[in-house]
Amino acid sequence: MLTAIKEDIRTAYDRDPAVRSALEVLTCYPGLHAIWMYRMGNALWRRHFFWLARFISHMARFLTGIEIHPGATIGRRFFIDHGMGIVIGETTEIGDDVTLYHGVTLGGTTWEKIKRHPTLHDGVIVGAGAKVLGAITIGKQSRIGANSVVFRDVPEHSTVVGIPGTVVATTESLIEDGRINLDHHLLANPVAEALGHVLKMIDDVNARVDTFHPDAKGAKAKASDELDKDRLSEQEKLERFLGGGI
């Protein structure tokens, strides 16, 4: 237990530049307090002391504002920054080196007593306010942007933003110089890209009109078959960004 606490303190130093001392981490980091109480509750849960495990979880929520079901499975070096409003459901599985920010929900999508919460593989970062719902898998070293809503599997090394969550970038690794890169704010803007595709489609329509009016001022029309290919391509991109999700 003492070894795990020391590792948790080192993790706080690695992922929060505001840390100034081990005493500060021990006394002023509710995310770690919630994790430590979860571990006690989880040990009891695995020994079938269900009520006592849930009571410890309830007290952790009262003291920290973070709700972690004692039946969840959580790996090493798990870090919760700020933490208020986080909810982690019973069948959630979290790998090593995962980071959650405040307001994150790892929630279920069915009333049945089955695997109904997400699985987050090693190195995942979930931004503030994001909702990850259902028995889906978030691949290792992926990033979920703030306030995103994700309900489909996410490939590893992906960056997801928006509602519904859309993969907008891929990265080979979030590990730099032996540490996790926390620059999760450097995300693409799928709405701006979608609008760009709309404008491109409008330009193609104008070019098509020019093919029927060759005397129009400045007309430099494309062949009709090329316009059809461009239009279909842009429509597919637009659907992906605006309504297609992952």
C-alpha cells in the first residue's frame, strides 16, 4: 500500500505542474484521496463485502465529489486532475497511466447486469466534461477532447472531439521523453473543416453552372464527370464530420 501511495505521488508530480510538495499532494489532492478510498472499497468488493465497499465509495463521493464504483477495475498510475463531478461505473476497466479531468463520465447504456461501461486502455487522456458511454473500447494512448460524447470504439493513438465523438487526428505516441504529453488542447476543429468542405461543394456547383453557360464571366468549368467525383467526395467528408461519428 505504501509503495502504491509513493507511486501515486510521483504520478502527481509528473502530470500536474502545480505540485510543490509531497505534503501538498497528500493533503490537498482529492483525486488521489478518491483513488485511495476506491482501492479500499475494491478490496472489500472482491471479497464480497458489497455494502461496506459501496459505503466507502459513498463517503469518497461525499468528501471529494468523485464517484468511483468499487467494482470498477483500475490500473496503476491512474491520475484524476481536479476531479469534481467524475463518475466511473461498475464495469469500467481502466489501464495504466490513464488521466481524467473533472466532469468526466464513464457511463453505462443498458439496464442489464452485463459489461456496460467503457474500457480505457493504457495512456488514455479524457478531457474535462467528456462523456464516454457504453461497453466500448478506447484504444491505448488516445485523447478524448473536452465535452466530447463518445459511444463508439476509438482506435489506438487517436484524437477524438465533438458530439458525436469524431476521430480528427492520429498520433504515434503520447509519450515524450518518458512522460505523457498532456497537450490535449491541441485539437483539430471538425466544424471549421466541415464548413470548408461545404464551401468547396458550393464552388463545384458554381463551376457546374458555368459549364452550361460558357459565356459567363470568368467561367473555367470542369468536366461533368470530374465534378461528380468531387461532389461525392466532399459529401462523404461532410457526413463524417457532422453526423458520422467515429
